Amino acid sequence: MTLAEAIPLATTASLGLGALAKSWPKFPNAYIPTLAAVAGALLVPALCGWHALNVVSGFVAGLGATGIHQGVKGAADDVKRRTGNTEITKK
């Protein structure tokens, strides 16, 4: 597998792992970005070979998953604010 194929896969997997960690009540939210970064740093080299570039690329892909989550969360909050729908739904 090439690096260009592994990075989107690692980003998606890190995003999913972060969502699982978020749903687990005992896992501290402050450690979710670190978990996503380490997962990416392990997944990309496992798919492409253990080279420094692959480890760093995986680390950045994991942090990219955190950025994607925050971007979507911010956009959803902005839509709620603009439409006046500030009602909080409980799970």
C-alpha cells in the first residue's frame, strides 16, 4: 500500500477510535487527540513500512482526524447559532 492510500485510511480509523474513546465515560477527553495521533503513527507504518516519514505522516494523519472532528463540531455549532436552534438534546 502506498502512503497516499494509507493516510486517508489512518485518518478515518483515528477518527473512529476517537469517537469510541469519546463514548467511553471513563476515558478522559483530554487524551483523545493523543490517542488519535498515536493510532495514526502506528497504523500508517504498519501498512506502508517502518520508515520515519511514515511514522510522522501517520502522526499528522491522526491529528488531522482531531482537526476534522473539531471543524465539523464548530460548523454544527455555527449552524445551530445562526438558525436559533440552541436546544440541547440528551442521549
